[in-house]
Amino acid sequence: MSHDDDLLPLPPTPPGRYRHYKGQDYQVHGVVRHSETLEALVLYTPLYNSTGLWVRPHGMFFGTLEVEGRTVQRFVRIGD
């Protein structure tokens, strides 16, 4: 069992509006920790529908991927 002072700090994750590389917007609420794995997860809400809260691994949310031969960020912050 881990103690609070054994936990690594969560990565900086500014709340605000983010745009997915496919064009849809999301509201990021912050970063949370998985209770079993301690993995950092981004907590967000799609702004184009009413499906509620979602989480995605922090590394995946802020990662890059190749689209049509170029490297792009999966999500880009566009404002508050």
C-alpha cells in the first residue's frame, strides 16, 4: 500500500478547452490518478454531445500520432 508521500506528483494539466486533431472540442477538468495502477488520467467532457465525463491516459491525451504522413498532437489547448 502506498502512502501519500510515496506518490509521484501528477503531471501539469491546464484545465480548459482542447481541440482533438479530428476537429471536435473538449473541456479538460484536470488530471486524476487511477486507484489501482496510479496512472495519470485526463478527466474531460466532450463539448459536442452530452455523454458526460471521460478519462484518457495522460500520455495518450498529450501524445502525438502520424496523420497523412505528418506528426500531430492528439489534443491542442485552445483556451479557457
